Amino acid sequence: MRRWLDDLPKYADDSSWWPKGTKRCRPEVFLIWLGLPLTLLAYFSVGAVLCLALGLNQTNMNDYFAFGVWIVVDLAVIALGAGAFFTSFLNYIVGKTELKPIVNAAVLIGFICYVGAILMLGIDIGQPIRGWFGFWHANVHSMLTEVMFCITTYAIVLTIELLPSVLDNKRISRVPEFGTFSHNLHTIMIVFAAAGTFLSFFHQGSLGGMFGVLYARPFAARGGLGIWPWTFFLFIMSAIAVGPSFTTMVVMITEKISGRKLTKHSVKMLMGKISGWLLVVYMVFKSADTLWWAYIKLPAAGLTLDSMYQAPYGFWLLWVEIGLCGWLPALMLVQEKIRASYGWMFVAMLLACIGITLNRFVFTIQSLALPVLPFEKFYSYLPSWQEWGIASLVLGFGLLVFMLAYRYLPIFPQEPELND
Amino acid sequence: MVIDLDKCTGCGACSVACMSENNIGVLHNETDKIRSITWMRVYQIDNGKAFPDTEVAFIPRPCMHCQGGKSGTPGQAFFQEGPMDEAAHPPCVSVCPATATDYDEDTGIVSQIPTRCIGCRYCVAACPYHARYFNWYDVPWPKGSPRALSPFVSPRMRGVVEKCTFCFQRYQAARNKAMVSGGEVGEMDYQTACTEACPSGAITFGQLQNPEHKVHKLISSDYTFRLLERLHTNPKVYYMSKREWVRKMADNYVTRHNKFAQAAAQSGH
């Protein structure tokens, strides 16, 4: 295969655009790699055209499952993309400069997750042309209003945070104006890091609050502090716990695919340590919340925990979320021995990311699946192929942007010295 | 509204009248009940016993026009404790990001503004009664049928949520009439289409807090209950049945004392 590729004629040489001191594959090989995200984006386009032209009847959602796989993916990627704001916060505001070599990657991944989520939400609403009503006719009491404002403004902040990496491209930075602009952006980046932290903190919480305030949906409803249900705080904690894990995982996967070292293992270990301890804190609160919900909240409403877990959404979901993909990765990541091992750290981070995705899944799907009226039927839901097409946008768009960024932008400042 | 389940025969006249009054379209496939639109849906329940002890009841279910908030005590409620405890707080209203639904403190009606709705379906997720419907399809109005539509209710477009409004257009007409005549809206001046259509007189409509109105007397009966009282949605639709299994099936385990405390805090229709 490699020989065949080597024999291909050289049509173009883009090496002058590569980051300083790095090597990338030949353009022809890169084009072949691009086939993967482009295929996913083509699949997305078919689903998007069908849903926009014919309506959301192309999905398998219905009046019982008002939310489907798109909301699950949205919530999951926004949680996983939280590495952007939290790593920026630690680097620029707390002064944890050891994280500097991974901040660019975290911001890039955050940008992909947020922009992907916003694009998907544009199709998820029944009247996409009225999307701006949420800003114009904003209902200040709605958690969703806050989510709409914050994810949109935070996507803009992420774009600004990403801009210096684009302007630092070897060729672009030769233009003096761009170089100066980039330098000035670097000096004020702390302002955007602070803005991003503020915005992200609130919408991560509001995404959780969205479910906690559904007081007539016993699976999701929670008490809370003031106007904020406990899920508000749990979603923030879980997002900042797994965000660094997801960022590190993506870097590790890129290292394996490209065959190049991108950041020192000590940086990854630090990310793992942050993730691990935050996950422990989150799991303490999550376990307490679950116990309180099971033994106090549900009985107060005349319900039992058993009634909340019905096939196919049985108790196994709870054990997998809290045990296998909650406490286990938390306890793994706080151990230095585990973090020192490339493979074990990856496994722990993967479990943590699955756990949080599962958490978003149960809050979205299981909350709606359980009939509340005693004489109501139980319905199940499986997404249609059009829904999977639109859900694949995040992956397709993410791969495309990440591949282009890895090839042309100085995302990993330690790469040249690590691969000398 | 009070619905006497012992009088309801499940004939569906209320649903049909509602569809006609409120310009609800008929879809190509009306057997797909989790996507079709029925503001007034009639559920069938039974006591689970074998013949000859089988008993059947029908539960017509319009929008409950929940008041939320004021019901029960905050400590007992499945409800966010906080400053909003004092205000009306239906499950579906505060969640709407675009203010496309509202609670009218005068009438107690939960409104819906389809032209404002962005179709996020958050309110559909919030409603435990499944009283909110999303327009998954364009309504295939047969040729000529739009001429038979009511001019007082706008048909809804694909991609928005709609629900029972307690025939709000009828309230507007009654209010206008009262304004011209200088009087007040009387009990019989404002009746919903389903109330008028019910052949067995199972549905009674009026102002819950007005001692002159029949519904006010009916809700103080020992046999009235509401759906999902424990969740403290504080609905304005009451049901009546002398059959205990029917009342239990509706999840009515709230004590008699609490029921009257909640009814006293109720307002509107």
C-alpha cells in the first residue's frame, strides 16, 4: 500500500504550509484520508436535506420521544468539549502553564464539539428559520434560553481563541498584519479564557438544569438550590471532569494514527490527574444525588426506584454509568501508576467518556421513555437512518477540521522537539 | 372542567368536535397515534379482571391547563422550591425558550402561540399528560376543505407544537359580547366545543372558583380527583367517578384534606 502510494505522481507540494519542524504525509495520501470525513458529511447532507425539505417525520421521534439521538449527541459532545474552557481556565487564569502544550488542541476540540452541536440543533428544531426567536423573544425563565445564548456566544469565543493558531500558520504569519494581530490576540487571550469559562460554566449547568426542572417527569426532576436543580451542578462537575480526558484521548489517538509524539506524557498525566480527581468529586455528589433521589424524592411522589428502570432501560444502565464508567475510571485515574501507563490511562479516560455519554443518554431518553400516567403505554425508540446521518455530522465535521488543523496549524508546540 | 367518567361512553364526539372547532387536520396515516394530533384524546382503561367482572372506563384527556406552583406545600412538592413557588408554574410554560406559551392569570388558560414556536419540543418533553402535540407532517388538506375551516382559529404549520386551548376563541367572543352589553361573561356564554358535543353530558365547564358555577360544586365531591396529583402540576381538569378502581388508576392517592387545600388555591376555569 505504502509503495503504491509512493509511486503516485506528485501533483502538489504543500509542505511550506506545515507547522515548523514537523512532517506530514503526502497530499495524495492526505486526500485519501479526507475521504472518510467527506463520506460522513455526504451521509449527513442526505439526512439534512430530507429533514429540512420533508420535515422531522423523517426521524423516528414522536410525541413521546420529543428528544432523540440528536439531543443525546449534543449533550455528550458539549460535555466532552468542556476540556476547552477548563484547560484554558487552568492555563490562563489559574496559571497552570504546564498545560500550555495541550491548550490549542483542547480549544480546537471544543470548537468542533460546539459548532457541530449548534449545526445539529439547527436541524433538530421544527422551524429552523425561527431559530433566532430564542434570542429575540427570549424567555428568561427557560434553561434552554440560557443554553442557546451561551453555546452561541461561547462558539464565538472559541473561534477567537482558535484564531491565533490559524494566524500562526507558517505561511499566513508571513503577512506582517496577521502576525501582529496574532501577537496582540495572544496577549489578551486571558480575557477570552475568562469569558469562555463564565459562558461555558453556565450553559453546562443549564443543560443539566433543563432536565432537573421537569418537575412532572420523575426520572429527571430534582430539588436544588434556589432556581438551580442539583442536575445543574452535576452537569458542570461531570463536564469539567471528562473534558480533559476527552482532549487527552483525542491527542493519544492522533499520536497513534500519525505515528508522531505530540505532547509529553507528563502533560497527559497531568490532564489525567485533573480529570481523575474531578471525577472522584463528581462521583461523590452523583452517588449522593442518586441515593437521595431513590430513597427520598421518588417515595415522596409515590414512586419506587424499580419503576424508573424498565426494560430495555433496566438497572444495568445505572450500574454501568455509576460503577463501571464512573467510580472505576475515577479510581483508576487518581493513581499515578495507572496514569504512567499509556494504555491503562487511555482505557480509564475512555470509560469516563462513555459514562458521561450514558448519563446524557439516560437523562434525555429514559426520562421520556418512562410513562408517567399510570394507564399510558411504554414506547421504545430507535433512531432512523436519517437521524444517524445527521448525528454523524459531529464526527465528519470534527474529523475534517481536526485533520486540516493537524496538518497545517501549530496545534502541538512540543511536536518538533519530541520528534527530532 | 369536570369530566364524569361514569357518564363517559367513549364515543369520541368530544374529540371530533374539538378537531372541527380548532381546525385540526387529518393526516394521511391517522393510525400512527404517537404522531397524530388529538387535542382531546380518549383513553380506555379497564379493571384488569376477567369476564364477567371486567369493567371499562374512558378517560377523555384535554390539556390539563396546569397551574403548578400554588399547589401543596413546597416541602411535599415534586417541585422546585424557590421564589417561583408563589407564582403559577405549569410544567410546560417556563421551559419554552421563545415565550411561545404562557399562563393567563385571569382565565387560568395555558396558551400556545404557534407562530412564535420554534419547534424545540421542550414543552412536549415537560408535559406528563402528553397533551402537547408536535406537527410532524404538513396537513394534507383535501381540495376545497380549507373553505370549511373555522375563521377564528389559525391552522398550524409543520414543525410547531399545538395543544388544547379550552377553545380560547370562544372565550374571546364571549368577552367581546359582554363588553358590548356591559355585563360579565356568564357560565353558559363560554363553553368549550367538547362540552357542548358530549351526548351524555359527562363534561361540565365553568369557573372553578365561582360558587355560582356548577363546576365549583362538583369539585367538592368526594368522588372528584385529578390526574397525577402527586406531581403537583395542579391541573384544572377534574374527573369524577364513584368507582374506586378508576380513581386509583388515575394515581389519585392524595389525601382528602390536601385535595381540598389545593382546590381552594385553584383559580380560573
